[in-house]
Amino acid sequence: MQQFHRVKENPIIRPDKNIEWKAAAAFNPSVVKKEGTYHLLFRAIGNPVAINSSLNIPISTIGYTCGDNGLHFGSERQIIKPEFSWEMFGCEDPRVTYCEGKYYIFYTALSDYPFSAKGIHIGLAITQDFKKFEKHEITRFNSKAMALFPEKINGKFAAILTVHTDIPPAKIALALFDKEEDLWSQTYWNDWYNNLNLHVIPLLRDANDHLEIGAQPVKTEKGWLLIYSYIQNYFSPEKNFRIETALLDIKNPMKVIGKSPEPLIVPLKKYELEGNVPNIVFPSGALLEDKKLLLYYGAADTTSCVAIGDSESIIEDLSYKKPFGFIQSKWIKQSFKRFDQNPIIAPRPEFSWEAKATFNPAVIYLDNRFHIIYRAMSLDDTSVFGYASSKDGLIIDERLPYPIYEPRANFEKKLRPGNSGCEDPRITKMGDILYIFYAAFDGYTPRVAFTSIKEEDFLNKRWNWTNPKVITPPNVADKNSCLLSEKINGEYVIFHRQNDCICINTEKNLEFSENKWMVHRKSLIEPRKTYWDNSKYGIAAPPIKTKHGWLMFFHRATIPSPTIYKVEAALLDLNNPFDVIAQTDATLLEPEMDYEIEGIVNNVVFPCGAVLLDQTVYLYYGGADKVIGVAKMELSDIMKRFGICD
């Protein structure tokens, strides 16, 4: 990402002690160009004013100036100041957009003091001449940094805003309006806010960071350029303010085409390092002119500045699609090759239900797509299932912002602090029904449970799951379970793990109750006592049918310390899966990459899903109990590990 260069005129707007309303600061500028005139608005802080007999504080208002170029401006005047109760304690950080004959100025409105989240929301001033203004209260929930797109998208007004700026994590979100009046309709906003996660554009990389909309979106040939403030280590004394960018799809701004790998600007200049709040660069405006991007920003919460970058190279960097490939293991010759853009799924801090971890995915190939059902963990260690899908099995092009399956029964609800919920799904198709077996954990004992759904409902995202059934007895730890995709001799075949062994059971039906539990029948694969580094085994993905037998991947955990989870495979007889025909007796995948070695549980590769497509096996796994990766291996190469050559 190309670095911007700051203009020599910086700061272009400064505070003036002789002007009451901007005596302390004049910063966070927003600019719009119309018919050759550059209209610049900025946040101004003046000397303390008396709010009442006992309160004397500085108040933010909004200033205005204009000029015939983007760097030099004329006289300044105050245009927006508190008038109503919802903005009584300040009008901050304007963002101005010209759309359909009007200038829309969104700003942060402060309704109480001392400042608190409940009193920080968004106001709007509409004007045609920057002299007369029509004001509206927009949001009543904690929010700020809102900007209108300069044109309608699919026939609707579109705006982008930052929600929960003062109730972290902050979320950048999109709002669409059928008509102008919807901008200030509380009926609209109540419905929108009640479904907030549906509108979030996930850009936050870490729950310890913070972000906020910067400039109004800028239209380019390849998408909407979004410039925003990104603050690393937001909750520590060592905050790191950066200006970053993303490119959003021109017709669907919810879709992120690319994000800047490096910041455009970080604080470097004296006027950015010293001021009312040191070490801050905060984007607030942008203009695209003659293949140059003019970036307007606030410096140290004191002055207004400009930096210029090459727009073509910025857009090229954001829209560049890196060619992908696969990485051979460093030390295993015949093994799975990792996708070089792993992890393909990582936690999204904006969504509480998956803010901590996304891992251990089930996968099924239906309707020419890879459907991924993954374990997601919240910050309080509750596990649910999320959904993503991919056309090629590598690049995720769909991911839902809400869980598709959550704990419902007492046997999977949290009974004490710590891990609980629905863990480690594995999916199997039988007829037109999809079965998901998983570990149901109440915080005390993991047990095998399952649910099912019609294939048609699944494909249409109608999450009509059957009620969960627990099938193993209380107080008996049992997990790592799945269902074979075919009945054997008219009976269901279920794999699970007890006593560190992979176990196999057959059942005439899937009806279980307190009087009928699935009990341990046969140990299929046990820890090898003659090997020093074995502690436990568990099935990985549901076995895959091949002409040579059922291909079963499983994990092996070494004896501490440290425990390392590795992946091996076995071949089971097609007609009698109780019979192990062959084992690889060696690793096909083990932790090598950073995202597999370091995470919530270090040194883990933990598959729960595999797809055989065109004689290639795609293996989906959790890395270090935090992220998801995919690796592939030719079926013929796996068979060679069994000593089978076609």
C-alpha cells in the first residue's frame, strides 16, 4: 500500500485564540466539491461556556469555510451549534455529502454530561446553501461517524455509520433507506438496530482494537473506497492510531473486495504527535481528483490537515487478488498440502457469538458448493455453530452474521463458568436428511448429541433443526462423534470416543431416552501402548466411501508435554466397518504453521470435515482451537500410504 505524502500547507485549518468558538481546536475536516467550489466543514472547540450556573465546559460546534481548491480556504464561520436537547453538549465531527440537490451533514450529537455512551448518537443537518439548515435527530443508540453515499444504490439512499463506539466492540454498518424521511424515522432505526448484525461490515481484526468511519465513501470504477480510523491496542496506554482503507462492492457495499494491508498514514509529524490529544491521525474527509486522492484528517485533535496519494495504485492494491497455491509440509513427504491463504475463517470481533474462536468445521458438498458449519466460541466460552460457504472450497464467498445453531437443551447449557455449548460438529447426508452429531457440553460432562434438518431447508437457509437428542448416558464423557453415510446390514453406524479410543456402535434406530442410551460397544482404534507418544484418538471427519473401503481420518494426541494433535488415516472394510483394513501409521498433517502452533490451545490441527471431489480430498480443520484451515491431498496418494496402488 503506497504511503501518502502530506502537503506543505499543513495544517490547513488551525485554532485561533482570538476567535471564541474555535479557540482551542479546529480539526476533523470534511470536504465536498460542487461546481468548482470546495466546501470544508470542521469540528471546532472553543473556550469554556456556561451551560448553567454550575457547569462551565468547552463545547464542540461545526465550522465552515470554502475555496476554489482543496488546500486553500477563505474566512471561517460557525454554522452548526447546539440547539436541541439531543445535541445540547456538543456537535462533533461533521461528514458532508452532496446527494440529489442537497448537502447532508451528519455529526456526532452529545445529549448529556459527563459524556456517556447513552448520550452519544448521531444528528443531521440538511442544507442547500450552508446558511439555512434543517436539523434531525437520527439515532438514539450509541453511535457516531455516519456518512451518506453520494448517490443512491439500487434505488435507495445509503449511509454508513459506526455503532457502539463507546460500548466496544465498535461495528461499521450499512443502512439503506427507501426515502429521505426514513433517515430520521425512529420506526426505521428501531427495526434496523434490532437486527444490527445483519448490517455489519466486519473490518475489525482483533477484539483489543477499535475502529470508526472516517471519510464519506468515495466512488471509483472498481468499488466504493472506504477510509476509516483503525486503533490498535485501544484499551491499553499504547494506542496506535492508523488510517486504513477498504474497497466495497459498487452494488452491494456489504461485500468487502479488499482491505489495506498497511496503513495509509500513522502519526509522524510534529503537528500529529503534539496537541490536545497527542499521537493521533483521524480521517474525516476525502476527494478524488485527477487520479489523486486527497485525504483530509484531524491531527492530534487540534488541527486540520491533508495528505495526497495516487488513487490508481491504492485501488489496484485493494482490488488485487493474490494467486493462490498450496504449501507442502516441511518434513512429511507424502501428506496434505495446506492452502497458502489459510486461515480461511477467523473470529470476527464484531459478533459476540464468535469473537473468541472459529474452529473445528464440519463440511458437506451440496449443490456445487462447499457448506461449512463451524464451531464458534464467544468471549464467555459458549460454543455455537456458524455457517459459511465457498464455490471452490478455498475462498469463502458467503458467511452469515448470526449462529445457525445454539444450545437449546439443558444438557448443553452452561451450568458453571467456562466452556459449554455445542462443540465440534460433523455432518452426514442420508437420503434427503442431514444429520449433525456434536459434543453437547454443560460444563461438567461432554456427551454425544445430534440434530437433523431437511436438505431443502438447509440449502435455503431455513434453519428448521429437529430438537437435539443426547444419546450417551450422564456422567460418561463421550465426544468426537459422527454418523456413517450408509446403513450397514440395516443399522446405523455411529463413531464416538470413550476412554481415549475411537469407538464404533451400530443402532437399529436413532431413538434414545433415559431408558435407552448408546453404550460403548467396540474400540476401533486404541492408543498404541508400544508407542511412547500416544495419549488419545478421536475420529476427524465422517468416513468417506471409496472403492477400497471407508476412508477414516482421525486425530492423535501425543503424550504431554507439550500435547500435539496430529492427523492420520485408516481404511475400514466397506461391508464391515468394524474391521480396520489398514492404517497410515504415520502423520498426514501436523502443526507447522503459526496459526496451528499458537492459539487458544497450541499445537493443534483438528479436522471435523472432509470432501472428496474429483479424486481430491479437501480436509477442513481447526488450527490451535482458534481459526480454520483447509488442506488437500490426492486420493491416490492417500491410498499409497496404505500400500494400495491402482
